[in-house]
Amino acid sequence: MYNDYKTKLTQFYNRDRRMPTYSEMMKLFGFKSKNAVARLVDKFIEEGIVSKDYLGRLIADTSFDSIPMLGSVKAGFPSDAEELKDTINIDDYLIAKKDNSYMLTVDGDSMIDAHIADGDMVLVEKTNTAKDGQIVIANVDGEFTMKYFRKDKENKVWLEPANKDFKPIYPKMYLNITAVVKAVIRKY
């Protein structure tokens, strides 16, 4: 029964992206009193599943954002499936600097040969510098775009698309880097 409570708590958190209140837990678990909820919460705290902040609100353990990491899969010849190896928190895996990161939806296909398509989402990290060859979000002459950042030996900079149907962008006045692309997310 205890595992059922943990499952319901996890499902609530994954759906609402927050921990439930004691009143919500009464309904969620079918309890008739907040005292019963408090006892269950104490067990959750003992196990390290949740903790409380300075105001007494519940805080989810990092495992709430984790998904199972089963291992690897062959992209060539088939192989036997592996058992559960670990869990992985996608945020921890993808986002190094959470305060400087945000998501954008891709509009257009100038980066299609870099496997970034219209409708994909990109995770970007704010910065005002980039290395040659990085995919960046840049403000060039007052317009924002996502392209490869290019810089030659003479420090001349331009933006290069990943689609032969588009031309490189050479700034007339300025080119300011605002972010570097860290990941692409595509839902099927």
C-alpha cells in the first residue's frame, strides 16, 4: 500500500509540477484526516523522498524528475535488452547552468542539415561569446536568428545556415551573440 502512495504522489507531481497540499493529499490517498497525511509525510521524509522548506512546504526529491536509464541500444544489428541500470534526471543531464538556460521553438528550416527542424525545441544557454562552429542565437542588425557562428583568422564574423537554400548572413552593422544552443528536442 505504501508504494501505491508513493506512485500517486509521483503522478501528482509529474502532472502538476508541484507537490500537493495536505488537503490535496487527503483526496489523493483517500484519507479522512490531515493527521493521517502528516504521518505518511513523515515516512516520506524519513525515506528522503521529500523534504520541507523553511515554511514547512513539501519539496520533491530530485528523483521526481528522473526517468529510468536502461543502458544503450544498438543502432546497427539487434541485441538483447538490458536490465535497469540507473535513473537520469533530464534537467541535470542537459542543463549545466539552469539560471542561464531557456527553451525556444524553432521557426523555419535554415538549420535542417544540422538536424534542427521547424517545430523542434532548442535548449539554449545565455552568453555573449561563441566559438567558431557553435550553433548560436544571435541578434544581427536588429533581427534574431539561429545559425552556425563563424569567425575567420582576421576576426571577421558571420552566420552560416545549415541548408544550401539559404545564404550566409554577414552583418552590416553588428552581430551580437545572445545564446549558444545546447540541445535539440523533437517529439514524435
